[in-house]
Amino acid sequence: EVTSCVVLPAATGMAITLSISAIKVERRGATKIIWPRIDQKTCLKAILSAGCEPIVIPNLVEGDELRTDVAAIEEAIDRDPDDVVCVISTNSCFAPRVPERVCAVAELCKRKGIPHLVNNAYGTQCHKAMQELTSACRRGRVDGIVQSADKNFLVPVGGSILACAGTASTNTTLVKRVSEAYPGRAANAAVLDLTITFLSMGKTGYEALLNERRFMFQHTLQCAESVASYHGERVLKTPNNGISMAITLGTFTKEETGGSL
């Protein structure tokens, strides 16, 4: 579904800041970004660095999972649509939070005419996350997708990939605008590292690594369940998160947990 992309000489957070700044040009006067809560500071700092105000949307508790409250996002948009720069959804995160209902958010943004930026930091390696993102691109509005180069492609830290995808968006030139707006010169290390890695692995090698990761995730989950059960704990049921898992610590006191950390 990707129509264009660019390798940026900056990590995920700065790539999100650059993307927000480019979107703001088309949303003159808008100051707010709607952001379903995730307890990780990178995206929040990216929003603040771009001079925007985050409108944090609490998540819904569904079983052990924390999931997107799409209705609350819609309510936040309807309060003042002209003051919304964009919606930022998160497609890879730590359990018990699970990836956004990104397809539903994309459909909402398409219906409301609001730009939609996806933080896909380490989601490229996850088949389940990419399936949902593909559906979002086909059925809704996705203006830009930001992913980390090092987390997904085994290269040194310091690069990211911004991609545009789908046909529903009216903002299909985000890649072009970010590329043109980048100030000054930049190192080519991120591009060089990716090129060398891709040539070394090839398509077959990369797909083999993705399949191995999927197998190892299930193996790790089984081991974690065994260890947790031995200690009277359990692994949280988060089937919608194909990246991360979490274990309860109910049998430990606060003193014991703090002491062990």
C-alpha cells in the first residue's frame, strides 16, 4: 500500500516531529493533536517539540488489554475540528497496552477530514500489526507512517522511514513536504546502513527473520507462562499485541518489588 517513502537521518521521535510540522502547514491555526494514551515519552515529546498541545485520550480496559476508545477520539475531534492538527495512533507498544484500532481510527479520520499519522515505531516486524495497518490504508485515511530503521531492520540507531500509503488521504505529499523542509545537510549513514543490510539479507533473508521472530515470540510466551505459574503469577492475556507481553506481580509486596529492581 506504500505510495512513497523517505529515509530520514533522525530517529522515530524526531521523524514524528518533522511530520507534524509538515502537516501543520496545511492546518494553519490548528494547535491540538489527538493522541490515545501510551505511557512512553517519545511521541509526547515529539508533539510538544512541534509546538502542539496533546489531547490525551484514555484507553478502554477490555479484559487484560488497554484498547483504543474510538468514540472518545470522535468526541475530541467534534469539539473543534478546525483546531485539530491531526490524530496520532500507535501501532506498536508495550503490554498491557495493545496496538491502536488503527483501521477504525483511519475510517474516522477519513469521515471527519482530519489528517492521521501512525507511529509504527517497531511494528514493521509484526505481521499482525502490518495486516491491521494495511486495512487502515485501504479503508480509511493514513497520511503518514513512521517506523524506526534500527528496530525493524537491524541497523545502527539514528534513522527512520516515513511512508505515505493508501489513496483516500488528501495529504498524499507528506513525504515530499518533509523531504523539502529538512533544514541544511544531513549524513547519509541511515541510507547507507539500510542499503547494505537489504543487499546482504535480500527479501528471502528478511522474510526468514520475520518468521523466526514470530516463532520465538510464541516460544517466549510459553516460557513466560511457565515461569509466572511457578511463582503464582500469570501472563496477561493480550492477544492483540504481537510485540510485547506482561506478567503480573500480585504475590510480591511493594518493598520486595522495589528491592529486586
